[in-house]
Amino acid sequence: MNRRLIRALMFSVAALLSVLAAQAQTTWTHVGCWSPYPNCVGAKDVYQDSTGQLWQCRACGTTTNPSPTTCYKSSNLNSIGYWCA
């Protein structure tokens, strides 16, 4: 019986943390579209979070809700690759 209670409590805490994390990410700002290629093939939406970290998300123009679960951290985007219009 105790195991079930602990599992239920852990699940509730995990769900709450997921909701809070998603709410915290609503302050992300769309920076533009970036590609490693000069013809912008495979361009991705790039967002900046409240700490200044850049994140690459889905194909340019298709990201609807950027978050750490749908995007990945990126660095050096200004020194390599191309910003697309």
C-alpha cells in the first residue's frame, strides 16, 4: 500500500513540475530562422529564453510552443551557419 501512495505522490510532483516548467518557458522570444547551409535548407526556428540561451526548435515557422522538450540548446550560431529571412 505504501508503494502505491509513494508512486502516486511522485507522479503528482512530476506532473506539477512539468506544468511549472512549461509556464516558465512562455517568456521565450523568437530570434529568427537559422541553417547550417547558405541556401537555408533545413532552417530551424531559433528562440532565446529569459537567461539568453539560444534554442533550436522545429522547421522555420512551424514551432508553436517552444520548450526544453521540443527544442535543444544551441551555441555559436553567430559564428557558424546562416540566419535566414
